[in-house]
Amino acid sequence: MTSATLEVVALALLPAILWGLAPIFDKRGMAAGGGSVQGSLVVVVVDSSIYFTVIAILYGSSAFSGLTLEVLLVFVFAGVVGTALGRITIFVGVDKVGASLNSTILSTRPLFATAIAFAVLGEPFGPITGVGIVILVAGLSVLTLSQGGDLEGWQPSDLLWPIAAAATFAVANVARRYGMLETPISALEAVAINEAAGFVALAAYVATVGGREVLAKPRASYRYFVVSGVLTTVAMLSLMTALGLEEGRIAIVDPLVATAPFFTLLFAAILLRDLERVTRGVVVGAVLVVVGAVLITL
């Protein structure tokens, strides 16, 4: 393995580890009295601030120069669906079923993305994808019977929250892919627009329903959510760096990033013993979901 490939592997594993760790802080934040909208808003404020700072440093006055109104609207749509709605459902899912199950089920988003891309963009649907779908669905079935996750227990219907999150992220990812095909702006600029749109949507919601009630949460929850935002941002920057390298092929990067649920299981077993239970069924289900998701992606 060349040094360039090793660099790609390291850069792709870093987001897997960080995205595996972020749900732990999400769970701690929710357990400390935080709310789903509050957590989503804190994370988007943190990552937007970092993204726009990096863009200002890298691109200066030439940033967003190739952006058209049509593509802007596409990324705004992706931000409202993926960043605003998606993040809210993530936090609710973490609160109800636990970080370990929520992170694993989020890995089903390639299933939704593939179906949408097939219907909307006409992308091919091969036999390997079919095998991946079968394995992924089997993994979800195992997770439903796993008796793991949040120690207070949950109902099978609670799994609809992380499934909804996976679906919203899938819709957003297809929109982003369309936008990237139609514009010369960088992935970093696209993500920044996405997050800014998500912030506007969340802020508008908070202003509409009453900001004090939504944001009046314990300070400890804010600290956990800020850490989650930093971890998420560094993970995304590392991923984009990996994909930007000559050796950073999707076939190498995606499977490595897809291992994030395994790290969440590990971290949950160590750091969330007072809140979650990681059973053998959760581990088996996670393996099946991740393998199925990788096959669908490939």
C-alpha cells in the first residue's frame, strides 16, 4: 500500500471515528435535559461558523463565484430537509432508542438514496444492490429484536425516527449530487450553503414557536452539543480532503466511512453504560446493516 493510499485510509477512518463518537455526546446532551431543536441549532451554528471560516481562508473573494440561482435553491432545499429536519429526527432518535441503534439505522440511507436516484436521476440498479438491500433489511429485523439500545426501553415504532432521519439525509444527498453536477463550486462551498440554509430554517422555527422555551435548556446540554458539532465538522472536512486526493476513490473511502456505527457501538459500550445496553443482537444487526449499505453503495 502506497503512502498516498495510507493517507486516504487515515483521512477516511477519521470521520468514521468522529461520526461514531458524536452520537455519544448527542445522547449525553439529551440526557442532560437538551432538546432536539436546540441540539440541531447548536450543531449547525458550530459547523457553519467553521465552514465559512475555512472557505474565507481558502477561497477569499472568489468563493461561490460559480453559483447559479437554480443550484442555490437545490442546496437550500437539501439544507432544509437534511440539516434541519434530518438533524431534529436524529436527536429524537438518539433520545428514544439510543446512540448505538440510531447510528446503525442511519446507515440505511444508501437504500433510500438508491431508490430516489433510480427514480429521479435514472441511476442503474444492479444485482449487487439487490443483495445489499436484502442484507440491510435483515439487519434492521435483527436490530428490532435485539433488546439493546436505551436502557429505559423503546417500542419498535420508535425506530421510525432514525429511519426518517436516514430518508431525509438520502433525499438531501440526492439533491446535493444533482447540485454538484450542475455547478463548478467545491464540495466545501456546497456544504456551507447547505448548513446555512439549515440554520435559517431552524432559526425561523425557533422564532415562530418561541425561542426562550426551545433554547432554555441546561448549560451542560449546550456543552455536549458544541462538542458534537465540532466532531461533525472535523469529520466532514477530513472526508472532503480524502475525496479530493488523487487516490481518494469512492470505492476506498465510502466503505471506511461506513464503519462509523461500529465505533458508536464501541464508544456506547464504554461511555454510555448508565444509559444504553449494547447486546449481541445490536452488534449482529449493525454488521448486517453496514455490509448491506456498502453493497448498495458499490
